[in-house]
Amino acid sequence: MEIVKRPHAQNLVAWAKDHPRALVLSADLTSSCEADGFREAYPGRFVSLGMAEQNLMGFAGGLAREGFLPLVHTFAVFATRRPFDQVAMSIGYPNLPVRLLGFLPGLTTPGGVTHQAIDDVALMRAIPNMTVLECGDATEVESVLDVADGIGGPVYARMLRGEVPRLFPARERMVLGRARTLADGDDLLLVSSGICTEAALRVVPLLRARGLAVGLLHVSTLKPFADPSLLEALHRVRRGVVTIENHSIVGGLGSAVAEVMAEAGIGVRLVRLGLRDEYAHGASRGYLTREYGIDALGLVDGIEQVLGVDLGIAAEDLAAAVLAEGEVPNLDVRAAKPEDL
């Protein structure tokens, strides 16, 4: 599997060349949000407002009213929970084209509750006019700015940073409102988003080897949530649906799928995997995803709940699982150990 180093940093500078009205706003996290290259390339288009996120959002709204395209760079929790009222009133209510780029979503940070955005999707989905996107690999990080550029109002995007795997070919870019169909099957439907798709890709071949026809949809548009391919897949599924997300099960992907199923009268069982009305604690990503059941082994547990059977899939099986093109991702699915803390 290809691992891309700092994909947003590379893409942002190239993208900005053709978007002269784009400005980057930082909240004292410039290099941590991979905006340092932009600052060096376009110093006159870069503004650092320090650790004052409420002011940052009002400033971004004012710039947008003057015809600029503000790209706010900060951690996901500081783009959503801390300045929620300013985002709603200064950006969402006037329907301004501000791009909120939230890094370290969910359990991708060891920083504990102050830095873990486990409710950001729920908060942003609740704001009228707001489009909510989530990147699941390097290809989506590299294409999310183009997707946002086609949207007239505000956009919140969950971003990945650092060393990011490329799960999808570079030419197969993110498309607004369209899930990626990664596997077809009508016995069971898996719906994943963000970093959880890598785990789902590992589980699918093991399920197929046990005779299950499994579908897998990767969702990158969390609002609006009206993809006809998802509804079609939900109508076809026979035994149940499992959602898996790097977020609370309240208000995120699982809630969105439940809403669609309820409104369409789809009566199969749904199991939602994510944080269950709880806060996480500080630890490594591998430890946290195992502890809170959003890794490959946690997905197997959820599938067994839907099917009511023991599939006999162990952590060792998942560690040896191979993805579609014969590549094994660098994904730690071992049982969590104290040294992982």
C-alpha cells in the first residue's frame, strides 16, 4: 500500500495557485495542520489568529463577505465544539463559503478528551447550510478542496495528516454525495467512513470466505445524506447493516443511516459501531480503536451481533488478511497491550 506523506501540505500549495482569492487562516497550529508550506509560498495570503477560535470564525465570515475564500486550519475539536455559536451565526446562518478543515478527528490523536473530536460530525450536521465531508485516505485528502470549491455555502471537512495510506486510486477522486461501492453483496451491508474503511476492507474477504455475500460502502459525504446508491443497497440487504465510524454513534454516520432506514421503512437489524455515549482517554491510535471497538476486530464483533453466529475470525486472521490488490496495510489489529499507551 502506498503511504503518502503530508498529502494536504503538497496539495494545498498547488491548489492555491489557481485560486487567488483563497486565504489560509490558522489558530496557532500551522505546521500541525500542514499549512506551513502555504505560509511560505503565499505569505500575503496567510493569517494566524492565535488560540482564539471564536474570533477566528468571525474573522473568516467577514473575509468571506468581502469575496475571499477562507480556509480555516485547526484541529477538528477546535473548529467545531469550542466556537460552535460563531460557526453557526457568523458562517452557517449567512451561508458563507468558509472551508473549515478539521484535523485529528475522533481517536486519531492521543491527546485525550480535550483534543478528540468525537461529536464534531453531529454538531456540524445540525447547522443549516453546512456541508459535512470526511476524508478516508490520501486520494480524498488530495481532492476534498476541489469538492468544497463546487459548494456555494460553508463546508466542514474531517482531514487526515502525516503519513496517510492511499486506499483509492489517485484518479478516483472524492465525489460530493456519492459513496464508494467497494464490495457488492446482499446478505450483509457494511457502511464505513474515514479511517474505519481500512479495517472494513480487511474484514470483507474473510466474510466472503465464509460464504457471506457482503456489500461495503465508503461514505465521504455525511451531509447532505441522500445518496441513491446507499438507499438501493439498504433495500436489497437481507440480514442486516453494520456502520462503523471514528465518532460517537450519536449524530454521526450511524445516526444518518438509521434515519434513512426509518424513513424508508427498511426493517433489517442495524448495529452502529463507534463511541457509545462516552469519552475516550489518551493513548495511541491503535490502542484506542481496539479499546472502543472501531478496528477490524470490533467490526467482526458487530457483524456477529447482526448475524447471531460466531464467525471464528481471530486477531491473527485479520493481521494476515490481504486487501484487494494483494497489499497488506500497516494496520495494528493486535490486542491492545500496556506498552501501546
